[in-house]
Amino acid sequence: MNFISTISKFALLAILATGFVACSDDDEAGDIIVPSNSIVDFVADNDDYSSLAAALEVAGLTASLDGNANYTVFAPNNAAFNAFLSANGFDSLDDVPEDLLREVLLNHLQSGEIMASDLSTGYISSMATGMASEDPLSLYINTEDGVMINGMAEVTNADIEVDNGVIHAVDAVIGLPSIVDFATADPTFEILVQALTREDEFTFVETLQMTEDPAPFTVFAPTNDAFVALLEELELSGLGDIPTETLSAVLRYHVVAGANVRSGDLSDDMMVETLHGDSFTVNLGDAVTITDARDRTATVIAADVQANNGVIHVLDTVILPAE
């Protein structure tokens, strides 16, 4: 290749480079501007998410979700917002109190990028806080058949990647969960729910949905296996064989009213007064255990499931009040 040919080659490359720059967006200083595709851009550019876009703006979250920090967003569409407004007695988004709207939206957010394959059945923390505590609210994820959140919102389109995170489209707004919401969403508590609703006269469900006095609640929730073991211990064939008065007393013995007692608030030999009236004793060690009024022991196998109106600690044994 001769000298003239070499010059011609570089001239051609220079022309191509100039043409490439000319086809890019420039700012006033001549710098190349790379078009962004942030979470906010995605929502704004999709008509089916106009309600979410408006809600983010009202709640003051637009700037955060348009920045450099990465987030995972469970994104409800317009139909989901309409259903949420109707179910809660709001005529429009403008009727939702701003602080409530902000917490509801934060309940759809996770810090960092979480792909659908990273999720597993169990509890994670959202970015929202509820009325009972300054600690983050929990989200119950069920991945047995797709991805279901708090038993109310299903992921319909997963892993939409944007510049500052990932979006999972959901078919419902994930409201601030009550203790009852977690109990009904988590199949671990199926027998507990059956017990709470066995009698028409029982008001446990209505009570444990309350957000005012006697809320907040601390619930020590026995698993299905715990109830099966109790029936064997009492030599009963099923839940229906437990007398109504006894069942009511046992259920109230698992509830503390007027306090959101998280695991960090517990101390060794702590006496805990229950909604039933009897107390039990907390023991700290390698695991948190509870000694009931009959000197039986239960172990806390999962702690600090935070709801809007209280907290749940999961027990491996049904505790019993005095005879």
C-alpha cells in the first residue's frame, strides 16, 4: 500500500466517523447523548402504565426511578390500579392520601436487580414501612406456579430489563398487607386459617385486619405440622374435635395485642401476656423458644414477618394456656 492510498484510507475512516457522530443526538457542547431507557421511561412510554406513571409523580418517586441506582419494580397496569381504587373506595388517584400512595408504591420496589429466576418461595422485604413499625414490610413470594406476591398479585410478564433495573409486570396492586393477608397467602398456615374461621362466632379475622386499637398485634403462628402434632398429642382425629371454647382460648393465647414485638425486642425469661390473659415465657439461646403455661416448649422457626398492622413469628408447636 503506498502513502497516498494510506492517506485515502484514513480520510475515509474520518468521514465515516464524522457521519456516525452526526447521526447521534448532541447536546450544545457537541457531546454524544445516549438515549436512556430507565424505569420511568418504560412506564411513560407504555400507555397501559399511565396510572403507575401518574402515581410515581404524585408520590415523588419519579426522580429516584429515573436515576442511576438500580431497582426491581413489580409494575401494576392501569386495570390493576382501577381495581385497587374501586376496592378501597377511591374515585380517582387524586383521592388516595399521598403518604399512603407512597408506601403502596414502595411496597412494589426492591433495591437492586432481581430476576424472576432469583426469586424463591418465602419472605423478602419491600421498601415500604407500615403503621406498626419502622421496619420494612414483608412480601410473601410463592413460586410454585409462576410468581405470586402476597397471594394477590401474579407476575404476568417477567424480566423486562431497563438501564437502571428490571421490571416485572403484575396484574394487581400489592396493597399494604395485614396479618390475615400473610396467613391466607402462605400455605404453611392453612390449618391455622381453618381454626381461625371454624366458627361463625369467631372474630379473629376481622380483629387481625384492624389497624387501630387493639392493633398492632404480635402473632405467634403455628405451622400445619404443629397443628397435626397437637391433634396427635390430644388424641383427636381432627380440628373439629376441639371444643369451641378451648379452640378460641388456644388461638387467643398466640396473640399479643397493642405491641409489634420483633425478635430484637425479646429478652431471656421475658414474660409475655397474651390476648387470652395467660402468659408464656420467652427463652433465648441458639434458637428462640417459648415455654407455655403447661411447661411445653415451642421453637420460633421464622421471625419478623412484618405486616402493616403487626408482626408474625412462626412456631413449630401449638402453645397451650393453663387448663
